[in-house]
Amino acid sequence: MLITQGWSSFNWRKLFSQKNNFAHSFEKGITVRFNIQDDKNSQKQFLIHALSNNPPQFISLNDDSKSAFVLNNYYPTNNEKAYISSIRKKDGKLFKTPMYPQFSPNSIPQTNKSAMHLTTNNNFYAVENTFELTTFNSLNTGDFLDEVIIKTNLEEKRILEIKKESFAKVKFTTLQDSYLTLEEFINIYGLSFNARKNYITGTLDIGLSSSIRYQSPYSEGNLGGTIIYLDGQRLLDNSILFNLSMSIVDYVEFNRSSFGEGFTNNDGVIRIVTNPMKFYQPIKRQTTTEIKFPITFSKAKKFYIPKYNSYTDNFYKKYGVVDWLPMNKIDENGNLNLDVKNIKTDKITLFFEGVSADGEFIFDKKTISLKDYKFY
């Protein structure tokens, strides 16, 4: 800043002598007292995770200190929550810690103060011409459509596309099916297909009901001639299917007539497609304690500055919105510097809304002449 702006651009005595005199507790944000469960194994190092307006903080308590600490100037917005983790000393890993917070302030005080509001100007229209008046009068008579949100289920779309491109019956596995073996799955959902383990060969005999002969599961020989594909590859040895778990299978196609497969046999075709991650659910270790604030701050609202067809007609001169300045600071001498767009007009009207240092609401309107000011 010194290099680019120079020493002469600032009143350094004034800059460093400013004091923050907060008249209201809310101006200092929310204070949180973190009470950690006091026991022999109580942790002494903590990580306070970042909020949108607060950086992360590391807290280290002395062995002789109590299991509580206080942090100030929290500014949570809307439904934002805070999170705290204990830090294990030996390996630095994070884990959840028993604790309860206390907040100050924890409620919004009631006020019985009344305020005078600005009165509405009775003359709504500028004297321009009939066409402009008609157009302006019709601004609030149009029909406004509600917001339309379009949602789609990508998984359902994927399933429909696969079924549409297949000549066979396609059965997608569910979480309940993931506990079955392929043998059980085929016998439940496989139309006329049946499956049985062959303990002699260590394979899975699969065929249509009409081709299966009743014999001991320990006898030699395949009970059927069904062709099996696993992830697009034809299996010549299906021993991999002997105890195959359906927890890694995405879907199975049962094609009894072999239609679309070149009619290569009379015992049908089964295609198995796997997805090892379909039902994978990693074990989640809780590493944070969630803290919900009883009250929060609202995010700053954005004010829309309209765009006009003309910035020189009477309508804009009388009713045009020049700018919206939500955050303003009056210096110790009572001066307020404003930067607004040069609209090339003789005067502008300022509408003031805010709260004074002693808690009084401010509603005021000032019209100032711009003839004596120089614009850039």
C-alpha cells in the first residue's frame, strides 16, 4: 500500500488512533464457551474448523487449566454451524469429543421502539408522453411465472437405457440382493433358468428347467448348456461363479431364447455385469462435534439496480435509481464519503436508513444539488 499509494495519501495519525467502540453486543459477534467433558482422558488440543467469516483455530490447553475455553467474534450466517475436533497427541488424528457450548448472546432482545417511516410520493408518473406512461403503468400488471426446477434421476435413466437396448430380461441388483449368491439370485429371478453347485467340479451348473436332470449335486457333468458372459467375456470355466457374491454385481441379463445372440444354443444366454463399488459403504469415523448456534447473522442482501432504456428522459430524472450503498461508515467528524455513478443530472435524492450509535433508527431523505461539484 505504501509503495502504490505513497505516504501522502493517508493521515497516519488518524488511521492508527481509531478505536472500535461497540455500542451493542451483536457488533462483536457471538461469544462461545466450549465446555469439554472433564475426565482423566480429557484432551488438551483442539481444532475449531473454519466458518465463512472465521478462520480455523488451534487451541492448546495447559495441563493445569480447566477443560473449557472461550472464543469471541463468531459471525455465523444463515444456517451455518461450527465444528470442533479433538487432536490426538500421539498421532495427530482428529476425533469427536464430548462437549457442550454456551453462547452469548443467545437470543434477540425485544424492542418496543417505534420509528417514523418515509411517506410515499403520490405522483408516481413522470410527465413525458402517453406511450411512456402506458408502458410504465403496465410494468406491474404482467403475469410472473414461478421458478421451475427440473430434476432428473441419473441412475433411473441409466437403468432405462440398458433395458431398452437389451433383448433379454434385465434384473438390477438391490441392496437386499447383495446378500445373495449368484446361485440363489438365478433361482429367484432367473425366469426358467436354474442353478446348482457342482461340488465335484467346483463349478456352477446353469441351465433351463427343461434341460436340468434331477441328480446328486456331487455327480459329474454340467446340468445345462447355458452360455455365460462375465463383463463381456464368455466363460469357458465358470468356477469363478461357484460362490460369487451378488454384492459386486450390477445387473444380470436372462436371455432364454438367445435372441440377439445368434441363436447359438437351446439353453439360453446369461450376461453378468459387475460393479464392485455399487454397494460399497466405507466406515465413517466421526471426527467432529457439531455446534448449532441459537442465533445467526443474515447474509448481506443484494440490491438490484434497474437498467433503463433512457438515462436522459424525465422518468429517469424523477424516479431513476442511481445506486445502492449498503455498508457506510461515518468518520469521527461526522463526514460520509459516497461514490456514485455520474448520471449527469443537476440533483440527486439520498434516502438514509440505518441505526445510530445509541440504538435509534434513522430514516431520512436529503436532496443535494450537483451543480457545484466536479465529477470524474
